[in-house]
Amino acid sequence: MAHLIYVKAKDDKRFSYVKFGTYTQRNGKKSVLLNPDDIVVDGWEMTSALTTLNIDDEYDKRIYDFLLEHPFILQNKHYELIDTKANVKKQADSILKSAEAVQVATGIKDNELSDLTKLFGIGDGFDNDIVRAKLIQMAGQAPDKFLEIYKDADKSYRVFLKKALEKKVIQKVNDVWKHNNYTLGISDEHAIAWLKENSDVYAIMKNQVRGNFAKKEVEMEVSTEDMTSSEGVSALEKAVDAQKGWFKKGQK
């Protein structure tokens, strides 16, 4: 398959002719073009709004290399280079990534679905088949984000924070996670780090979320003096919240 490059005028209706003349490269050297006879010429003329270069051909490769850093390409909004082979590879990579994500979503076990409804913001009240279908839909449409969320090493902690917030075991005050009068952290990541470092308290809080016994005061406070300010909600949580439009009840 030939490696084709399109040299394209963005406004093809107004295009008639352009000459890409010699220019000075960013390293200070003058860029010149050699014709097929290896003679220096003063540039390259484009007479069609869409010109195809086959860079497997030696002379077309010279033209392509000459145009790569040309000011008309880098600075001028009227012309562009389109690498068809790179576009095909990008499309192929996207298809393969979608297939991988869909395969992962299809293989999710039933006992994971309840937690994943929290993590992906799907909401309550859907049966397993609908939840799975929505996860497969997201996997196909946004495979990178789906895999990032699903394979997150701290996934179980993120699910816990959402459940604990719903059960009022912990609170979020001005984007700060708190348990009763004690601060867990000023972001999701700080709160998760706190839970990891205080496994005994974490176990008690998990039981509270399950409703096994009433909430108790935890005689433990974490200083936030060394913590930096945070915008609050983590980038990952924002990404999940952005997907909520996909997962409204009643969506087919």
C-alpha cells in the first residue's frame, strides 16, 4: 500500500495557485528543494486544491520533507498535510482499543455490577442486563476512559467513598472528606491515602456502611497542615460525572 500524503487547501473554492518558496528553518538553516535532477529549485508550485504525494517515491518524499516545516503549513491556516497512513493506523488503533474495552465490559461478573453503577454514575434501579449494556456502550464510545476507570488500582476505595457519602458515614464539606469531626483529606486521593494508612478505622467505616452497627466517634484526627490546596473533586471523578448524561434512567 502506497504511503500517500495529501497537500490540501482548506478553502478549495477560493484556491487557484500557491508557490511554497524556500525558507529558513527553525535551526537557522535555509531549506531548499532539489528537483529530480538534483538541481536546487526555488520552491514547489501547487496548482490543485488537493495534491497527492506518494512518499515512497524519492522526489515526492523530497517535496514532503520540504513542506513539513514550511511557514505556509506551520503558520498559515490555509494549507495542511494529511498523512493517510497515519490516519488509517489511528483508526485501526481506535477500533482495537474499543474492541478490548468492550471485551472487558462483556466479561464483568454480576457481583461487580452494583459497585460499578456507583463508579460510573449509572444510578440505581436498573437490572444487571441493562447495567452491563450501559457499560458496554461506554466501553465502545470512550474505551480509554472506561479502561482507566475500570482498571484503577484504587477502584474499591473510590466506590467506598461514594457509598459512605450516600450512607452519611462520611461527609464532604467544601470538597473536604470528613468523618464526624475529623478530616480524612482535602481530595479523593488524600482520603484514599488516609483509608490505606488507617485500615482499622477503615474496617469500622465499612461495617457502618453495611449497617452492621451505629456510627461511632473515631478518636483520631489527621493534620492537614502539610496538605496542599485542592480543587476538590479528582479529575477521574469529574470524568465519570461527565458521563452521567449517558446513563440516565429510561435511556435505551
